[in-house]
Amino acid sequence: MHKKSILYVGLFVDKNDPKKNIRTSADRIAELFLKNNIDTITTSQKRGRAARLIENISVTVSSKNQFNIAIVPLFGTWPSFIWQEIITRLLKILNKKVIITVNGGSIPQRMDANPARFLKALKRADAIISPSGFMFHYLKKHNIQTHLIENPINVSEYTFYLKANARPKLIWMRSFEDVYNPEMAIRVAVLLAKKYPDFTMVMAGRDHGMQNQIIAMANASGLQNKVVFPGYISMQQKLQYAQTHDIYICTNRIDNAPVSLIEFMALGLPVVAVNTGGIPYMIEDGFNGLLVNLDDDAAMVHKIELLINDPDLCRTISNNAYNYSRHYGEAAVLNKWQHLFEKLNTV
């Protein structure tokens, strides 16, 4: 019997212009399904909210006879929540099974303020996915049972560079927007540049409105020749920067299960990160990374210096981080999805 497709609703990369969109977890998972002969219908490459909603509805309706199960991401922001509501209600009218993936790192804060809205949305799901232990345990407090399925990476694409003698060569990679707190990275850079003449930092990522402000902040701090801004970087560029830089820093104000953090673990770079959101569920301080409080610039500098001054610690964290990243490998993640599809009686 021919198996029906899976409908995956979300934002996907335009293959003709991969720099136009940052790869989303939906894009990575859909690619994983397709590589493993799970027919998958994807909905939209459009970044505009209205255009994306229209396309999501159009694809859902036009392909209704091709799928029994749909996967829909739930984010915390109001516009994303609204289009999720529209799509999941439509799917239930079409008598489809709905899997909701809880992606938004801000959801716990928003649920604490207004739990009824999110609980009602989640009850519409036939299954709920948490991509992190953080979200899994948070939802459990609300008596919401979820399946823990991590966001995958293709581990074969990442070359492991064991870091044992770290230099003050840093990478920061996220979108330039307030939620990822790029200002903290610049403040840390200022402190390190005063101590280490050979300090450099790469700040990579798509501009969501703050890049010019951060560049100006770097220039005003005398970091013109110390910090570079290459924009969105490809996998090949990540591999190149991982060879020439030794430490990855994460300054996020809010996050759930950042794939970028796992990527640099897989590349062997020790991670120094803030202990916000789901990050402490991914990093055990002193074992596979180092943690500091949000906006504690001095503490982040101190942890970076621990790596520079202690080769044994640096080597241990580099190895342990690499081993941890294997949990996010495609084979392990695919097995969990297949088990869930079987449970939902996919045909």
C-alpha cells in the first residue's frame, strides 16, 4: 500500500537563494525525511507573514488527499501564534492528525502570563514535540505530555577540530536582533582586546535590524580591526572559521535548543554560553561547556580565560561537546520520528 505523505507547515529555505533565509528546524527535519524516503510536502519559502499564511493555507487545502499527518510549529510571538491557530483548526476540519512542535524559547514566559491560550492550542494536537529537555520539563509542569525529539544536524558535514590550546579567537553566530544580545558579545570583546593583542572575533549571521548598530558599537570601541562581520555564512565558511578560531560564545537572552550551539560543539569548539532558556539543559558547566549568567561580561571573560590558560580543561570540553553533539545526529533523530509516525498509524 502506498504510504501517504507528511505535510510540514513552516518556513523553508529557497534553494535558489539559500542566503535569503536562515535554515529553520522545519527545513532541516523535512530534508531529513526526504533523504530517508518519507514523502514530505512543505508549504512556504515566503518570509512575509501574510504571503506565508496564504501559501500555507493553499498548500494544505490543495494537498489534503495526499497526507494524513501534518506537523505545525508553535512559536511564542503573536503573529506566529495566529497563523498556527488558523492552520491547526483547518487541519482538524479536514480530519487530519496534527503534530505540534514547540519551538519558541519565549513560550514559557508567555505561558506563565497567559496559559489558557497556549494550553488550548496544544490540546488540539494529536502529539506534541519538545526539541529540548527544557521545554519537555516545562510543559510537564502543565501536565502536557510531549515527545522529546531533538532538532537534527547532519554530523557527517562537520569536521571535528580538537581544541587543546585555545587562543582568544572567538566566534559568535546568530541573527542580529535583540533576543540574541549581540551587544554582550561586543562588551566581552572590549575586555578581551585590552588583555590580548591577538584577540579577534567573527560575528556572523543575518541582519534583523541591529547589525549596523553593532558595527558602530564595535568601531566606537576601537575594534575595527578585531571584529569582522561576514553576514550569513555557509557550511564551508563555518568549517573554515572553526579551523582558525577556538571558542564559540552564546549570548542569547532567550532560546530553546539552539542548533548553532550544537553545530560548533560538533566542530570541536568549546562553548561559553549564558545559562538562559534551554541552554543549561544542553550544557553541563565544566563538562561539555561553560556557563555564565546573562549579561555578566566579566564572568564570560573569566570562563574564556579558563579555556585559554588550561589546555586540559579545553581539551576535555572539546571532546565532551563533540560526543554530546552525536545525540543530535540524523539517524538518532529519524528513529524517534519514525516511531512517532508508527504510533499515529501512518499509512
